[in-house]
Amino acid sequence: MSENWVLKEDEAIELLALLITSARIQMDEPAHYAPMRLLTATERLSDAIVKRASKKSRQFLQGNIERIPELRMTMSDVDAYAAGLDGLCRDVAQCLLEHSSLGEDAS
Amino acid sequence: MSEDALNNIRTRRVVREMSDEPVSREQIETILEAARWAPSGGNLRPIRFVVIEDEETRRLIRLVSPGMFQKAPALILLCLNEDVMIEHSLPASDRALLIDVGTAAQTIMLAAHGIGLASGPVTSYSKAAISVILNLPDSYSPEMFICIGHKAESTRRGMKTWKKITWRDLTHWERFPQD
């Protein structure tokens, strides 16, 4: 796993603000909005780190996180939404493997 | 109602991605002048408008507004003024107050569309955080943002194709039949 710093303090605080306020507004919103809020945070984190990320991470971010707006459009179709999120989960798991000591076996 | 007015209603859309193109003060004032004509229950006028143009303030607002996807050049915040509610013995739970928010919001969005601007409402934000960022008086309850700007030329977010709904799908004539 790379030890490069990819997030500035201000960017981290901004993401923290998004997460805290998302937690609060989720109490007033339909339950199925929760994944959308987490995906919004994911997008903002990705936007913040993509320029400083390693080539491997950047490939993951650009290849997968940029699919999130399209995925959000399927929100009303629960099965398609779940399938899209499952796909994203598989991709991030693959990314984790490639960053780990198991990376050579995983790629 | 003229065909122009009907066409304005039919063609207005909620816009979630906006360009950096600025909105003039004159345009905002035109929209606010229209908003003042929005119907209000009992003509009590409990809505107050807070306009935010400053770039850094807008950035901070967006950070505590998870539902604000737009980076709009201008924001109009619709607040309920609790002083007016107290003056007229209106409980904060009075749903009619939210109808006033709705009529003002729709009037703002139609006015914006009428002068060639895009708009989009946002209610997913932390009221507590917004009150701090804008230093709102205690009597102001922030109920809805209307983002005002210009629609982005190319949008990253594809438009979902919604099922076509006609007024007939939404309307029932006269009394409902007995079971």
C-alpha cells in the first residue's frame, strides 16, 4: 500500500463536514438516500485525491468512481442499483488486493 | 393565461449541474421582485429571502449541503421568519407555512426560467450548519435553497428517462365512489 499523502487537511475537514451533515439529514430523508450520500462523499474524496494518487489508484478512481453519477440514475430500480453497487464493491476489493502484499497474485 | 406563461411552466426543469457563468444582480432582483408576488396564506408573508453571491460563502454552504450538486453562481435561501409566526400566533408545526415556502420557490424557479436562467431547489442540508455559516438571526429558519445559474453545456450526469405522466394520471373528478 502506498504511503503517499493524497489529501490536504482542508480537504479532509471538508469531507468530514459532508459526512457529519449527511448523517444528520439522513434522519429526515428516505432510507434509500443513504447510499447516495455515501456515494457523494466517495466522489468528493476521489476528486480530492485523484491528482496526487499513485498511477494504480488513479486508474481505479478514473475507471470506477466516475461511474457513480450513472449508477445514481438507477436508484429507483433497486435490483439494478444493488447490482451496480456490488460491481463497485468488487472493483474496490480488487484495488485493495492490488495495493496489498497479495497484489502480484491478484493482478 | 397566455401561451407564453403556459410554455414557461411546461419547459422549466430542475437543473443539477450549472456552469461558472455569472448571474447579474439585476437578474436576481428581477427574480426576487417576482417572488414577492407569490401567494401567501392569510397574506402573512412569513418568508424571507437571503441571497448568497460570495464565492467562499457558497463553497462553505455546499460543504454542509450533501444534496447540493450544483456549483451555482447565486443561491436564494428561503427562510421562515418566526417573528411573523409569533406575531400571528402561528405554531411552527403549521403546514400552511411550508405551502408558502412552496409557492415562493415555484415562483422563483418560473421567474428564473422566464429570464433564461436555470434553477434547482435543494433541501438536503444541515439547517444548524447553514445557520452558523450565514450567521442567521435566531428567528430565521432556513427551509430551502434555490440554486440560480446557467445550465452546464455538457453534463456528466445522464438524464434518467422518467415515465411520462399526464395530468389525467394525477386527477380524479368529483366524489369517489362508495366501496
